[in-house]
Amino acid sequence: MSTALSPIEKVKRESKGLRGTIVESLRDEITGAIAEDDQAVIKFHGMYQQDDRDVREERASKKLDRLHSFMIRLRLPGGFLTSDQWIATHDIAGENSTGVIKITTRQTLQLHGLIKSKIKPTIKAFNEAKLDSIATCGDINRNVVCSAHPKQSSIHEEVFGYSEKISELLMPKTRAYYEIWLDEEKIKERTEEDPLYEDRYLPRKFKIAIAIPPNNDVDVFANDIGLIAIIENEKLIGFNLAVGGGLSATHGNTETYPRLASVIGFVAGEKNILKTIYEVLTIQRDFGNRSDRKLARLKYTLDKYGVEWFKEELEKRIGFKLVEAKSYQFSDRKDFYGWHKNHQGLWYYTVFTENGRVLDSEKVKLKSGLLEVAKTNKANFRFTCNQNVIVADIQEKDKASIQRILEAHSIVNHTESATSIRKNSMACVAFNTCPLALAEGQRYLPSLISKIEPLMQRHQLESEEIVIRMTGCPNGCARPYVAEIGFVGTAYGKYNLHVGGDRQGQRLNKLFKESLDEVSILNELDQLFSDYKTKRNTKETLGDFAYRNYFN
Ligand code: SRM
Ligand code: SF4
């Protein structure tokens, strides 16, 4: 096994505080791309260089360069925007990108298709709206996600506050973002010492989620750190700490695997909670694999050294013992569509946003409708890890007028008429922008679901809320390994079929059939639904049934 540092390690260390040669790359008008090393550095500023894969081959045959553009991802801890910020995002998307606003599986927004010269104006415009994209990509802590729906609990605001505090705590200290994109003057004397990230940052990306039981809408166990809010007598008393979750695997590389986070204890009090999170990162910084990026996530560090070792090392660094984990129970992992009221009497409408794509279609004028809602200034916007938007914090007196806007743009009808399986589905971006896609994701799943719906009807299963997810490659961006039915792309038009995940995201599914085309997928599902219908136990979910029936 090689112990040489991976090339990205050198790029990070030599990046002069994440500056690299981005400024020079931006000035280069000969190409729409940026220098190779800068492509790694720019990720820490929340951007990816991409190219339009639909035209890649055609352009190559004409000896043309790839059609480069950039994707930008916002930092939105807990997934919250004010109405003014939504309007700004809408306008920026229209002026600078493809126009589609993409809600991600980590509760934030992405814009695609920015050409190089539009990056700076985009970041400036976001900055005016008090939004940034710092550290949403790269080997660093990413967007901190939090249970989305305030109906969930009276302590929602307090827990949501933690997502902001954690995000702040784990931000890089460099001013590179402000200098490069916002023309902040470079002050030579300014020290940029970063005790957490030093100059090497983390060995790999790092993800944190906070769940408020009984809903695991954030898929808390799929994260490097999962915090499970423990509530007693309507008060937040602290969090159970889970570490070492991560989903990616690489086809053909048996050293890689999805792993759910292990719950290692309970921690109370803001100071101790933040200290604990911080030190989990320092352990990963110091012990994570910096040679092989495929084995560099915290889950591999944990499995290499052992959970007990990890706990001891953590307790040494934090200076106190973790308490034994408290009991908790998850009963769901879903979004509560339609209207709901929270404990303060404020109203929330969760809009079904298929695969998180906010755009106007013939059926539903989602983008125009949300803009009109925002213009009333009577609602905020919250995003969910199931890729939906919640029109939020609406006062009783304003509810009827918001309802009228949602109806006029067919948003209510779209949300109410979608089938259960569609409303519980998710797909990753994949083609045409993702450079790693082997198969389609969000462009294909909706049509596949249209073919699965009649099967469900035939077996009288249409009211079942089965969690179904698809990704265009094994990286797992739509978390297919914790779905009841998961599709993982292997080649164009081919998917591995995984079944047997539970409904709450507490058990990984298993590979059931390999590299199926559409006809085979539908045949397999037909058989699965038939078995389920005839052999299931009372109230048994499809995932539990499949696990019991096929793998035990
Ligand atoms: Fe992801 C890489 C999209 C959530 C695991 N992911 C990518 C890239 C950036 C491709 C790349 O490296 O160039 C994709 C950009 C596509 C595009 O054109 O937009 C991409 N990931 C997404 C999003 C947008 C999917 C979506 O449709 O919503 C999600 C953005 C989340 C966010 O807002 O930050 C997204 N990615 C996830 C998740 C789910 C999660 O975090 O809950 C996972 C699995 C969980 C995990 O991290 O283990 C995930 N993405 C990956 C990986 C594998 C990481 C690993 O451990 O090996 C990669 C590839 C990599 O990092 O090398 C990846
Ligand atoms: Fe791209 Fe693969 Fe992630 Fe889908 S799962 S967005 S194809 S990296």
C-alpha cells in the first residue's frame, strides 16, 4: 500500500491559503477552464469546474475544447433563506446560470452552467444578499444539515441554531474567498493561522447532520458526524454523537464500502458539544489517510483504528468522558407535504420538488410561483435533505393569500397529485454536468417512476411510502444505499438494484441484482412487489420485507 501523499495534498499545502493561481486563471481568456491545480482549490470556495457531457464527444470529434462551465453551491446551514434571498437567488440564476435552481440532498442550492467570467459577478451578487459559498466543497467541513421542519418540535429553532454555530466554528480562517471574489484588500500583516485545518485541511470532505427524532429526514447516519437531538420534557438536553458514516463505494474496489455512523455517546452543554465536534475533526485531520483518497473519509479511519480507540482519543482531546448514549427512536425519514402548523401557530407548506429542480414546466410553474410568494415578503424558504422546499413561517392572516399563489401556479395540485412513490423518490444530478456520472440520475428517474407506478397499482401498493433513490454512479449522492429500493448506475442505461434498507435510514440495503436495464428493472420490481404483497407480515415495510425475505 502506498504511503506517498496524494497529489491533492501538495496542491492544498502550496495553495497559499486556498488562493492558488485562481486570479490568473480567471484572467486567462483563451480557455473557459482554469488551471488544473486551481480546479482543486476552487472547490474550497464552493465551485466545481464541469463540462457539458451531452456534447463532449461531438466537440472532441470536431477537435473542440470541452464546453466548460462552473457549478456553485451555497453555504446554507440548516437550509434557510429569507424571501429577499430567494429573490436574489432567482435573479442570479436567471442572469448567470442555466436558470434552474437545484435543491441538493444536503439542504442547499446549486446553480449550474456559469461561464468563467460570470463567477465573480455571481459571488458578488450572492454576497450582497448575505450569502456565500465558502467551504461547501473541498476537504473541509461542508454544509451542516439539520432536520428541516419546524412542526417537528418546539426546540427546532434551538437545534437549527446549532447548525449555524457548527458551520461558523469549522469555517477556514483564510481570507482568500473575500480577496479573490469580493476584491477585499490583501493585508500582508494579517495572520491567517488556522489551528484546525493548518495548511493541509482535512484528508477528505467532512459532513455533519443534526436530526430531531422521531424524523431522520437528514439521514443522520450517512454523515461523518451525526448528532441526534435528545429531548426531555420539551427541552433539548444534548446530543447523541454518531461518527464515521459515509456512503460512497467504488465499483470493483472491495476496500471501499458504505458505512453507517456508530453512536459512541452523549454530550451536553453548548461548549462541550462544540468542543467535541471540533476534536472529531482534529482526529480525522491527524489520522485520516492522506495517500489514497478513496480510503480517506472518517469511516475508514474509524475502522482502521477501531471505535474504542477513537472514543478514547476523543476523550483525551476533549478532556472529559462521553456519557452513555441516551435512547431515541426514529419513526420516519420523510417530508410532511402540504400545510402544517408549528407550536407558535406559524404555517408551513412543503412543496413537492421533483429531484430538487426548481423550474417552470408545462405542468407546474414552480419557479414563478416561488418568486411570487417571495415577493409578498410573507414567507421564508427552507430546504430539506429530501430535495424539497418548504414555504415557511407564514402567519395565519397570510396563509390564504399564499395558498392562492401556490394554487395559481399549480403547485398545490402538483404536490397533492404526486403518487407516494414519486414523493419519496430522489435522484442525484448525474448527466449532463456531473463528470463522474456513469448513468442518468435526475433526468431519468421521473420517467422510470411513471413505469413503476402502474406496477404498484397492479399490486395495490400505491399508498405505500416506499423510499426509492437513484444515483448515476456509486458515489451515492442521493443516498441510495439507505433506500428501500436503490439504483446505482454502472454504465449508461444500467443500474445495480439494491433492496432491504429500512424506512428510517438505520440499515444499509444490499446489492440484489447487478447492472439491470430498464426492462429487467421493471421485471424485478414486479416480482418484488408480488412477493411483498403476498408474503409480508402485518405493517411490514417493503425494505424490512426484502431484507427478511431475500437476505436472511
Ligand atoms: Fe456528491 C461528488 C453532487 C450529496 C458523495 N457530488 C459530487 C460531484 C461534485 C461530482 C464531482 O466530484 O465532480 C457532484 C456534482 C454534480 C452536479 O453537476 O451538480 C455531486 N452530491 C451532489 C449533489 C448535488 C446531489 C444532488 O442531486 O443533490 C449533493 C450535494 C450536497 C451538498 O449540497 O453538499 C451531493 N454526495 C452527496 C451525498 C449525500 C449526503 O451527503 O448526504 C453523498 C454520500 C454521502 C457521503 O458523502 O458519503 C455524496 N459526491 C459524493 C462523493 C463520494 C465521496 C466519498 O466518500 O468518496 C463524490 C466524489 C468525490 O468526492 O470524489 C461526490
Ligand atoms: Fe455524480 Fe455520482 Fe454524485 Fe450522481 S452519485 S451526482 S453521478 S458523483
